[in-house]
Amino acid sequence: MNLSSTQPSLLLVEANKCFRQYLKRILDSSVLNIIEAIDGNDASIKYECTLPELVIVDMHIDNVDGIGLIQKIRSRDLNTKIIALSDEEQLLKKARQHGANEAMLKTFEPAHLVSLLETYVQNHVAVTESA
């Protein structure tokens, strides 16, 4: 995934350190500036400071839960792309209802996540270059 010198930011919100590291290995940090957060409070602060173009959020985070974080982001920006992750279908349905662009079970295929992010990055680059 090597698209441009324009490097969009991705806020990765995952409490489980092992799964967070797994996600980072899947993602290409040469194209994405990856910012890590371990809970809802941490994510809220880092979101406000960095205003990332992309957010991957686990629905089971402490302090501010995934739905609360999605709502907070949506109240500030309708264009941020949000991917919700969970092992519960009901939570994913709720995440979509509250503004997540995508909702994926944690048993996702890594290639699917990479493809999705490539599309978002390509769209970001196209918009940035036309501005």
C-alpha cells in the first residue's frame, strides 16, 4: 500500500495490547501515521489533538465505550472514516446506527481490512490532491 507522500492518520483504539500489535502489523505504517489509544478517554484526547482521517475502534473499551466514542467523533466530524470491531453482531449493528462506516467481526480477514483502508487512503489522497 504505497500511494502518496500525503500520509493520513489512523487512530487505532484497542485495549488488548496483543490484538493492537496484531492490527499494527496488518496495517502499513509507511502509508498511515498510526496513533494508538488504549481506552475511550485516551482515544478522545488523541482524536482532538490529531483529528485523524481514519479510526478503528474496538467496541469493548474502558471509560468511554466504542459507541460513545463514535458519537463523539460524529458530533465533531462527519467525514472521519470509522471502522468498528467487535466479537458481537449486536454491537456492530449499533455501531453502524451511530455512525460507523464499517462494522467488522474480530474474526475478519486481514486482506479485507487492508483493502478497505486502501480505498479510504486513495480517496483521501484524491481529495487532498484536488484541493
